[in-house]
Amino acid sequence: SKPPSSIKDLRKGMKNVDLRVTVTGKSEIIERDSPHEHSSLRLCIASVADSSGSIRLPLWNDQINAVSIGDQIDIKNASVKTFQGLLQIVPNRREGELIIISKRNSY
């Protein structure tokens, strides 16, 4: 089966998904206690879109400041999951990547 190339083709349970998307929104940052470290984890839910639709992308810690609304990004090696009934695209912990293709503002 051909890998999905657009958000509208994504279904829960898909793996090894690569997508090029634009960041259209970011939630408030949620602080969560980390079970493993003596520190908190910071989570932000970004909305990302292509011409076919939009999906949620969780950003953790350093990723939050690295990604801005308006950026075009490549998501590599991601899985499609649901959280609270909504689809999310989640880069794989080991091989997954978020690659910023173009920044909204170049200073």
C-alpha cells in the first residue's frame, strides 16, 4: 500500500509516515511531572495542516520553542494515534524527526 502523502489519508495505527506540513497553531504549554527524572516535561499541542486537512502534533520540551506558527516542517517516521478521540501524528521516539524546511520569519 502506498504511504499516505496527505493528512486526509491518515488513519489510526499507520506507522512510518512522512509528511510535509505547515504549523497553523500551538496550544498553551502543559507542564507534566516526569516519572523518570526530577524535572517536569513540557508539552504543547501544535496544529499542522496541508492542502487536504489538519492534524494535531505533540511537541515536547525543546521542540516547543524550535517550531513556530507558519513554519513549514517535514515530519519523518511518525505514527498516527488518537488522544481523546482526535488524531495525532507522533514522531517515533528513536527514528522520528521534525525537520524545519522554512521558517515563517527569517531574521
